[in-house]
Amino acid sequence: MTATPRKQRRTKAASRLAVQRAVRAAPAARLLLRWARAAAGATLRATLRVVGRAESRRLNHVFRKRDYATNVMAFSYDRTRGDIVLCHPVIVREAREQGKPLPAHYAHVVVHGLLHLRGFNHARRADAAAMERREVRILRTLGFADPYTVK
């Protein structure tokens, strides 16, 4: 009896996500990763970097020609790799101004940034509506309310 060769199983590469923290006060890496995995899809490789106001402002100025700190920036290198920069002080301020729990707002900006890496955008009204629907659906699976609902 001769042995037959085993068929090679082809598996998709799993998402690889990492967290870098330039500020101490950000949510735990395990939470950031949990929220990111919910939006990452099967093969995305990304780094989430939590920064302060100065670094966010500098990056926004250099890459977007806007001279202010912003909540989230997504840097996509292709449809499978990218970086997300989250500005902790801006996210904290926005959560307070919007009357949202900080974890809920953080989850929203993480999901939003990851969807940008996956090719979603909000440049046109129809695209924005589709992206928002996807964000709401993902956030609901994480146990968060619709971030676009005004209370």
C-alpha cells in the first residue's frame, strides 16, 4: 500500500494587530485590540498608535496640511496594511462634549480608522452612509450604542 500525499490546506493569513502607546492614559491594549479585531477583517495588518496632542498635530500638519490635532488618522499602505493614529486628549474631549462614555467613543474611532484601512470612506454622501451603517453594526456586536444617535 502506498501513501498518498496529503493535500495542503490553504488558510488565509490572520489579521495582525499591534498597539503602541505614547501616552499612559489610553485604554488597555487588550481593549484597543478587541475593538480593532471587530473591524479588521481577515487579513489586515495594522498598528494602532495612541498619541498626545503635539504628535497628532504634527502628523496632521505634515500629511494632511491641517494644523490641529485630530481624533483619528488612518494611513493605508495598501488594502492589507496600515497604521491608525489615535489622539487621546482629543478623543477624551470629544467624548465629554458629546456626552458619551469614553470606551464607547474610543471603540468608535478605532472601528472608524480600521474601516478606512479596509477602503471605506465618507467623501460622498452614499459612501458615508454605508460606512456609518457598518460602524453601527460592528459597534453593536461590541455592546456599544449607535454613535450617531443624538440623545
